[in-house]
Amino acid sequence: MDRRTWLTGTIGATAAAAAPAAIAQEAPAIRWRMPSSFPKSLDTVYGGAVSIAEHVKRLTGGKFTITPYGAGELVPPLSILDAVQDKTVECGHTAGFYYLGKEPALVFDTGVPFGMTPRQHTGWMMQGGGLELMREVYGRFGVVQIPAGNTGAQMGGWFRKEIKGPEDFQGLRIRTPGFLGKVYAKLGATALALPASDIYPTLEKGTIDAVEWVGPYDDEKLGLSKVTKFYYGPGVMELGASLCFIVNKDAWASLPEAYRAALEAACAQAQNEMLAKYDTYNVVALKKLVAGGTKLGFWPQSVMEAMRRATQQVIEEESSNELFRKVHSHWRAYLDDQLLWASINDGAAEQFLLNTRRKS
């Protein structure tokens, strides 16, 4: 290699190595605030907000900084959409089904009873046209939504008394959000949508009789087993609960393209991390709860059938809303195909494994 060739190659390599640094120096410094609907004590669900902020900072060389805030630190935990919509903050970390009073179709961003698993929901969102539909819904509020987490299947909840049949829901006061609350109302219960911070003291005082929150890991952290003992599954009412990162439309448009890409990548990573945490931590926590005296029970068939009928009644009532009807039709068709596929392949295989385990 002659001197000219070596020098040219060295200069080219040096320039290529220096390019990212140069780009980082030229990129604008942006600082955003991100309130979450979830308390810092829940490292799983609130941890999604922290993960988003950390990944964005690393991907942009520290130029784009998002500061997460726990529930209630900046805005009320169930008012994140309002704060992002009116530009009180640039972005937020929340769940769509907290805002059904604004738009019932937002429930499909999070999850519907007897609905999609996390895997099915991700497929609908990322490849099945769901994201485009949800962007249309959120666009009515001047907000852009990015999927950013999933809790996996949630437990049926904690109850002061044993549930033997649908009649046991009559007069029951239960903490559960939006759409689920409407389903429980059909069963004769009274639902309250309380943020996480209010659940334990309200349950301890006897103001409510039951709580549906997430699952063993989070529920143990909230101390729910200290004031009630009956814990029910399976999570037919929430086979998965998808969370979202929402950003004001104008703030989103003002971002450099590279920053938008960093945000989308960070949200995807946060989603993977959150589901992996829940799938891992819930098993350990459930064993601990049962060892501590929690009475683990399973919904009787009559209860699940009543829940399903009540869910269908609520869906039919909400379908008077044109946007809800449009999203539900699309969502339902995708789910039907996924259930067919599961019955042929992985779902059937998993059922065989479960049956084999019971016999061994």
C-alpha cells in the first residue's frame, strides 16, 4: 500500500468514525417531561416509563432527555391524556382505557374482556392495521400514541368473600377501571376506578369489597393480601393490558426524524422488557402469596359465562358509537383469525402440555 492510498483510507475511516459525534453535536438539545399513571413503587409498570427515558437518552447521545414522573407528581394519574392534549406536558405514560369517558374506542388500545393476548394485540397493532386505527382515535385529541408495554394476563382480583356463582357479585363494591366496571355493573356490582395509590387504604377501610389491579407481583407490592384473602383467576377479563406512550401532536411534529425513530425504538424495547418482567416475577410472587395464606381460587364456569355475556352486552351498547363500532369490527375480525390459528397450532400445543403436566 503506497502512502497516498494509506492516507486516503485513514482519512476516510477517521471521518466515518467521527460522523456520529458530529451528528450528535449538531442535533438539538430537547427536554421533555413525562408523567405516568403509575406509582414509582411499581417497578414493573412504572419501570416502562423509566426504560423509555433511558433508551431515548442513550440513542440520542444525551441530546433528547425525557424525565419521568410518578403518578400524581405533575398531574393526576388518570388525567395524563388531558395534560398531553392541552400541552401542560409534552408526553405521558398511561393506558387508553382510563379515558373511556372521552372516547369508548380507546379501550381497544389497552384490552377488552375475553380479548387478545399480548402477542395477538402486538400483531394487530404492528401488522394488522390496529396502530393506524388507534392513531386515528388519538388524533381526535391532538395526540400521537405509541404502544409501550403490556402487563400480560391479569388476575381476576382480590375479594373479601368467596365467589361461588354470578349472584355473589350482587351489591359488591369493586375497584376496576372503565370498561371492566361496566361489565361488573351488569353483574350487579358497583365499580370504582381508583388509582393505585388509593387502592390499599380504600380496601383497608372497607369502602370497597374487592380489587382488580394487575397480578401477583404488583398486587403483593400494594399489600392487597394483608386485607383480603380470596384471589381469583384465570384472567379472562384482561388477557393482556397494553400501555402506551402518548405525545402531543405538535411536539411530535417538532422532533427531528432521528429522535422520533429513537422514541419508537425505546417504546418497543420497554414493551419487551415489561412483559418479560411480569412473566418472570409473577410466578415467584404467586408462590409467596399462597405460602403466606392467600386462598387461590378459579372462577367457576358459571361465573365466566356470566362475565362473557355481560361483556357482549356492553360491547353491543357501546357499538351505537360509530368509531367504537368501526374499531371493534376490525379488532374482532383479527381476533377471530388469531383464535383459529391458535386452535390449530400453538394454542393446541400449549393445551396438550398443560394436560400432560396435570397427569404427570
